[in-house]
Amino acid sequence: MDVTGGTGRLQGKQVLVTGGTTGIGFAIAGRFLHEGARVMVTGPVRVYQDFATVDLLSHGRAEITAGRSAFTEPFGIFGADLPDYDALFSEKLDLLLHLRENDHVT
């Protein structure tokens, strides 16, 4: 891990930052990484958590690409009916876009 500019004083430490997908928590997670810690970021929505972690590790170079799969067979495994595919995709995409623009989702 690159700790250039940091002291490395947290090298080998593991840190869990709750509420770390935006704002102060995001900045804190970045500082812990900078100091050499292994960081796990948590927040209300898993995909955004994962993105926040990757974004920190890549120094802001991460991007999210949302799309549909042409392979619909596993869709039922998640408890959804195939006729609801379009509506469910739209709902989840709207949530992702809402998260991008807002710190809180109600």
C-alpha cells in the first residue's frame, strides 16, 4: 500500500469506518488509508459501500457502470419475477443515482 506523505503509523492496523461512504466518514477513511491502515467502509447500501472503498483505494479514479444482463435465468433466485425486470432495474438505478446526489436516503 502506498503511504506516500503519511507516517505509516497505522501500518498493519484494521479499521472499520461506519458512515464512510460520504462526507466526514469518507474523509476519515481516506486518512486511515493514507496512514497505512486496512480500511473497511460501511454505509446503508452495499454497492455504494463497495464503490466508496474502491474509490478511496484508486485515489478517485473509480467509476460505476450500471447496466442490464442479457442472462436473465438467475433473476428468479433473487425472489423477483421476470415480468418485473424493467421496473426493478429502474428502481435500483434511481436509488443509485439518488445516492450519488444525496448524503441521505429516506
